[in-house]
Amino acid sequence: NAGVTQTPKFRVLKTGQSMTLLCAQDMNHEYMYWYRQDPGMGLRLIHYSVGEGTTAKGEVPDGYNVSRLKKQNFLLGLESAAPSQTSVYFCASSQDSADEKLFFGSGTQLSVL
Amino acid sequence: LAKTTQPISMDSYEGQEVNITCSHNNIATNDYITWYQQFPSQGPRFIIQGYKTKVTNEVASLFIPADRKSSTLSLPRVSLSDTAVYYCLVGSAYNTDKLIFGTGTRLQVFP
């Protein structure tokens, strides 16, 4: 049981390049989330999804796009990377319940030069 | 904005009990209180969750007073491996507040 898997684990981009981060969960969870964490800071919610085919904006959505074409996958895209997007990105998932708990992946370290 | 307020940091020594208090004055009737632990270079990990009174598991205890405007995470006899950031979240299935982490409490355990 892998839980939440993020790929890649590390990536270096040049300003203006694009890339997609993949999050996959094998727990049949309805909800999935993307967070970013900057050094010494807490996690900030970028986008989330409450089910297949749905997405919603979080606290810091600008510069990112997401898609949830399959229930088990949640993709985070950067169309034109900027140095301000250098961060650690975490994906999480949760079941659809009143006391849902978040299960996190191990993160993707992204550097934009 | 996070609905919770926690101390930025705390220090302790091995073997001591650590209590981290979280204030959530505007907690709603349907809200649960959930604590997560995060080690460096890892994603947060669920520790404990409660609605009222006291909850205990193999890792920690969570104390919630009757008015539910605060909660206290209690870590018994901490070890060096408990050095981490601890986050208190408040929310329910009816809002996205439960997804807001804030800056957490950085616990440093010394030998």
C-alpha cells in the first residue's frame, strides 16, 4: 500500500519553462490537495479537488493549474515557471467524511532558476 | 487566514512531558480539532483528532475544554525523535478551514 506518491521528487527549471507534478493515491480517496511550503513556513493550499473532474482554488492559486481526470490522480501544472515558485510541493488526499484526515506524500523539491 | 493560534516554538528535554496549546476562539459547532506532525523534508503526518473532552492514542493525548475555544496536545516523555513542527487545524467537512495549516509550533527536544 503506497498511500500518496509524488513524482518527481526533485526538479530544476529555468524561468519560463513549464512542468507538471503528478500525485497518485491508492486509497480510493475522494479529496486531493496541493500545497506548497517555503523555508521556515507552514503549508499553503494551492488548489484542491473534491472529486473526479472537479477542482477549486486554495489560498495561493495564481500561476498554477490543476486537473483531476482520474480519481486517483491529481496533476499540478506550472505553465511558465518563476523563481517565486521555488518551493517544496506536497500532495495530500483524504476520505469524504466530517472528520477526514489528510494523508501526505513525501514532497517534490522544485527550484526555478 | 488560519483559524488557530499556536506558539511559534518550544524547547524541551528528553523525558519531559510537552504540552502545546492551540487557541481557536471561533471554532464552529461542526468543527473537529486535528493535530499533525512534520519532520524535516517530509509531509505532515496525522497525530490525533478530537471533538471534545479528551482523546488518547499511542502517540499523544488531546485535551479539549468544554467551551472548545482551545486545545492542548500532550506528548508524554518526549525523545529526540519528537523534534518536529506541530500543526493544529480546526474545521469540518462543511468548510475548507480544516485545510489551513498556519505556521505551526516548532518543538526542539534536547538531550
